[in-house]
Amino acid sequence: MGYTGMIKEGVLGKINSRQEEALEKVLRRGHDQLYMINSILYAASLQAQAVKVERIDVSPSDMLDELRSTYDVILEKKISLAWDYSSELPVIRTDGRKLRHILENLINNAVKFTEQGAVTISARCFSEAKAVHFMVTDTGIGISRDLLPIVFDIFRQVDGSSTRLHGGVGLGLYIVKKFTELLGGKVEVESRFGKGSMFTVAIPYETPEEIASDSQSQHSASRAA
């Protein structure tokens, strides 16, 4: 993938537009395979209960900005990506890498199962519940009612028919649920078959006063030790 990227950028010599288009497809397919391999490794670690959570202060707005930049490419489908979130979302003390992977899984799934229309990524703060909700909404094929209770099971696929058009091995939503639970959050799905789906991930956050209190408690404990 690295060398393909270098050739595409013209580092090793000039290329024409058709060659650049072909190299872009190679990079996308390589990224798809890397994503699938990582998903298998994550799933294996989850099954072995070997996944650790590393909590740091994460700005949801900054993370979404970075995530948005990675999707600033021309999609192969006639769909649009819309981003809707405030720059003043509260800081979350969580595992940023896992939260980003959760959102990437949901966005990639939404794009995969949407042939036309839009995929919307949004975030809202609910101060009463002390949680930030991340929503990924699409206008894709949707999920039938009988599949909703099992859609997060391992190796389950929204389109499980023998003639299915969509790739994947059924690990994405399983990882989403397990990672969300590790972060102390909750994931829910609403869907209408043929109309689209909305996945909501709620991640709790601490108020500045609670963060200060936790820091003071940890400092006191270390001094006592």
C-alpha cells in the first residue's frame, strides 16, 4: 500500500489519469483487506478477553474533524457524507482509538449498504444523562425487524443471503457493541427495511468537577501509598 501510494502521488515518476484511477482502486482494496484483518484480530482479542482500555481525555469534535478528513475522497457510489456536530462538545475520558474504531465501523457499514442518498454522522451532548451520543444514519437497505435482536452477534450479516452483494465477514457490529460496552457506553439501532438505519452510540462523560475530584483522590491515594 505504501509503494502504491508513492506511485499514485508521482514520487517515482509521472503517471496519467487512468493509471492514477487504477492505483486509487488498488489502495481502496488494500485498505479493505487491512480493515478486515484488523477486525479479525480485534474479534479474537475480545473473545480471549485480552482487550485493555486506555482512558485519556478525548475531544469528540477534534476526533470527528480528524475522522472527517479521512473520508474526504470521492466515493465510488453516488452518495453524500454529511457531518453534523458542534465544536463545543464536552471532553470525554475514554479510549480514543476504540471510539474512533467504533465510528469507522459504523460509517463503513453505512456506506457499504447505501447505494444512493446520504450517510450522516452527527453528535449531540445530553447533559442530564452526562453522555455524548454519536449517530450514524443512512438511507440504505435497512434491516428487517427479525434481524434487529441479533444484528450485533458475531458473524451475523445484514445481507446474509447466498446471493448477497456486500462483502465482509460479520465482525463490524460485533466489535462496535463490545468496544462500546468496554467504554461504559451503550449502542442502539433503529431501522426500517428498505428505508435505512440509524445507529446510536452513547458514551458517558464526567463533568469538570468530577474530573477534578477523581484527580484529587488519585493524588491523595498515591501520597498515602
